[in-house]
Amino acid sequence: DAGVIQSPRHEVTEMGQEVTLRCKPISGHDYLFWYRQTMMRGLELLIYFNNNVPIDDSGMPEDRFSAKMPNASFSTLKIQPSEPRDSAVYFCASSTSGTGGELFFGEGSRLTVL
Amino acid sequence: GIQVEQSPPDLILQEGANSTLRCNFSDSVNNLQWFHQNPWGQLINLFYIPSGTKQNGRLSATTVATERYSLLYISSSQTTDSGVYFCALPLGNRDDKIIFGKGTRLHILP
């Protein structure tokens, strides 16, 4: 079975540009999570969805960040406009409540904002 | 909210040594997971262990939920065990909001 699929794997962009990160969760999983990893702050939960509905976005750093999940097999995390401090690895993970929340991660999207 | 503390923060060992990594948490939890982040950045599930003991090859984990800690044991360590080990658990009374400890960075010397 395919795992969580993220794209792009690497993105280098200039400050002020819009960045869109994409995630396809594992089929049948009803939870989707976006995490950000930096050296300073470790792994931070940004937002998570259940059945395509955002449940908690309290970790989203500011209004420049937005996330959507239009259907059960696709989610996006958008940063507009991007800033150098947004440089990080962004991970998507999915789980099913049927297993009590065991998370499975994608390989991450490494973002560099110049 | 719940506090998660992992120890030690860093560990350097010779290949073949055994190690014990600890995860303390401040409140009762219904699930707990251990992950390994390898040097390439991939986060790999090791154990889903809300309570009891599980073993997988050279690795085993024990969670004592009533005493609010979990231990990850690595025996006969290999260089491929290097990386960062995280425990992850639910925040407060929301079983679905999973947060991570700061991790233990393990470096196995050949």
C-alpha cells in the first residue's frame, strides 16, 4: 500500500512568493496532520483535519498560512507571502481513529525561502 | 497542557552497546508512539504502545501509563540506529491531537 505522499520534496523560493505544499494521505485514513520541523522549535503541529474538516488550527503561525482539505485524498498547505523564517521541513501525516491514532508520516517537503 | 520530556537529549555510544531512552509525560494518555528520524529526515514508526511491552528485533518498548513514562530499549546498537528518537502522545483530553517530545539524538560510532 502506498504511504503518505507529499510534494514537492524540495522547494526553494524567494521571499514574497506563494508556496503550496501538497499531501495525499493513506487511503482510508480519516485524520490528516500538518507538522513543521525546525532546529529551534522541533516538531510543531500546525493544523489537523478529521473527515476533511479542520479540527484545530491553533498551531498555524499566522495568517500567511492556510490549509485546505477539499476531499479525503488531498490536502494543501499554503504560505502567502513566504518569508525566510518559514524555511523548514513540513511533514504531513495521517491516521485512522480505528487504530487509536497511530500516525504515519510522509517524507516531508523541505522549504527554503531566500 | 500535557508536558513531555525526553531524556537524555543526546547519547553517543559505540556500536554493539545497549541503550535506554526515556519519555516522561505529565498526564495520563491513551496512546503513545515512538518514532525514529533517520539521518535522511524520514520519520519511521517504531512502536504504538499505550501500555505494556512490545518487541521488534533489537528494539523493545515499555509504557507504564500509571507512572507516566515510556522506555525505548535498543540492544546491540548498529550505526544505522543513529538519528533522533521521538515519543509522541495526545495533548490533554484530545486523543486525536498528537504532539512530540524534543527527542533524543543518538549517535552510534563504528
